[in-house]
Amino acid sequence: MPHAPAPPGPPRRALEVWCDRYPALSETFVAGEARALAALGHPVRIGAGARGDDRGAADVPASYVWEADLRERLTALLLVVARHPWRCLADLRDRRRWRREEDVPPLRALAPGILRVARSGALVHAHFATAPALRALRTARILGTPWTLTAHAYDIYRAPANLPEKLRSAALTTSGCAYTVADLKAVAGPGHAERIHEIVMGVDVDDFTRRGPGPAGRHIVAVGRLVEKKGFAHLIHALADPALAGATLTLVGDGPLAAALRDQTGRLGVADRVTFAGAVAPDGVRAVLETADVLAMPCVVAADGDRDSMPVVVKEAMAMSVPVVVSDAVGLPELVTGACGRVVVAGDDSSLARGLADVLDADPTARAAMGAAGRARVLAIADVHSETARLSDLLQAVGGAGVPRPPEAAPRPRTV
């Protein structure tokens, strides 16, 4: 989709948006936000650790950390060390501390990116408080410039690495729901929590618009990686409940639990009612949502602490006027109201079955009302353009020295 013309006003600052892999099917929000930032007038470049899945969107310029050859890395390293010798020595010293919690690449690997940022004057904004955040932190310290961060979920709960230091170093941190923001503020502590803001990972409501009437059947769709935190094992158990007799399920995604979930459908006698669609590109997700009578997202907190925050696919389904049934875990109750579908007890198969049955047994008028309420909800609090505009204002307020404290983002309706 072509970018909309930048709005009038002062020039928007150049941005380097750093992530692990790009493009990635499970992180389409990175590309969506980058497009929206570019539409606001920000020159945007992705700085990824490695190339991701070619089926993801890749229409934003990108550089890849690990693709620079040895000569390029060594030349860049010499230039960085010559310009910032004492800061490079401090980086060498600090690596021992960081290495206790995560892998720390040598400075020569980061040097080409450091030079690119120095030449462009771009602000580095990292997605995920893992490797991209450590790269951003090191780059900013060497150059004496600020950096910013969006933390998500597994980087907070399952694999936090040097998280307090990253939060305290970043000039601005955002996260996608009040649930994660509260936990990040607790980790950051007094004096740093005020730089942590809620910015919902929004969706493009023009891209996610239902193109025809609802199917008026009993087809459940679920989308996500096949991992414990998505709660898909509970969904398959719920499908065996008599309340969902005749209902079918399409499970979109891949992951380590694929074989176990297939075995589970056989044991419960529902294998003929479940389609495992595998991982699909964003267009494929839209196509599957067109066929959905309801989207199920029964998230749980996994045994290892891993969890979601506010899965993007729920917002995509709601934008497409699909009723949703979600668990009361993490940030989902902040998004979904009873008017949009049902919020059920996390990890409770019977509660999930009742919630899905309530939606599937509703008459067409009631279903259409749920769908319309869901789309209105996304327009109010999860539109990628309005949320990115709030992020853009915060990024514009980040200064060039010290540890600035951006003003609070403009509020938006959050009725629940």
C-alpha cells in the first residue's frame, strides 16, 4: 500500500527501527508501524539482525547486521574506535556484565550499524527488549545519543535479559497494553517509570475490513504460534464439549506443539472437525478471517512464565467485524468487551466452550452487532495510524542529550 502524504508541520526525525528478524510472519506489527511512521513523514529504515520469512511484508528499506562482510566490519570498527576510544573501552568493560544474561556480539559486528546511525543522525527505536535493545543501548552509549524501546511480552516475562538496565537507559519505552506497562514500571523503578507509556500495537482498519457478510455457520478460527501460551490445547478440549456440537475449527500457525495438538484431536475424537492450516502470510490470515464465525484466543500464562500481551490477530478479527472469544489473561480484557464477544476464564475448558457457544448460538442480528462493536472498539483504541501518531509525538520529544522525559501521550477513549 502506498504511504499517505506526510501531514504538514515540522520535519519528523529519521528513525532506525531495530528488530531480530525482518520480515517475520509473527511480527507483522513491526512493518505496519514502520509504514505508518513513514506516512507521518519519518524517514524509516529497519535494522534487523537477520532476514526473516519472505512471506512477510518487506516494503520498508532494511539493513541486516550479520550480512556485513569481515572487511566492512573491521573498517567500521577502526573508525568507531578512533572516534570514540573511551566509550569503546567502556563497552568492552560492560560486556562482561551483560554476558551474564544474554549473548553479547563483538563490537565489530555492530560497528557498521553504529556508523550508519552516526551519519544519518537517526534515533534508534528497538522492538523487543532482547538483542535489538542491547544493540541499541550499546550504539547510543558509544555515540552519546538517546535510544527508545518497545517491549512486548516474552522479552518481559519468559526471557528478560538485562531488562532493568535497558529500561533505565532508554529515553522512552512503550508497550502495548496497561498490563505490560504496569510490570515494566515496577521493573524500572522510581525515577524511570514515568518514561514508560502505553502505545497499542494497532492494525490498519482499511486492510482488515470484511468484504462480505458473515458466514452464519459454526466455524471457529484461531491464529497464532502453536505454543503453550496461546491456549490452543484448551481450545481443542472445548471443541469436544457437547455445547459445540457441529462446530469446526481452523487452526492457523505452526510451532513446537503441532504434533501434540494433532494427537489431542485424535484422542478427543474431533480430528475430522479440525483443520491445521500451518503458517500463512498476512493475506492468508485475512482470507481465513473472512470465513470465521468467531475468533478464539484463549491465552494462558505458560508454565515457564511466557505469555502474550494483546495479540494483534484479535484486533485484526475485530476490525473485520468478527466476534471474538478471549480469555481473561494478560491485556485481552482491556480490549474486548461483552459487546464484542465473550471474555472467559483462562485455562477453563468449560468456560471457553460456553463462551464460544454463546456466540455461535446467537442469531445473525446479534452476531452482526458484536462484529460492529468490535470494529468500533478497534477504531477507538487500536488503529495503527492513530496509535503511531501518538508514538511519533513521543519520539519527537526525545532530546539529543541526557535522559529526556517525554510528555504523556495524548489520551484516547479506554472505556471497558
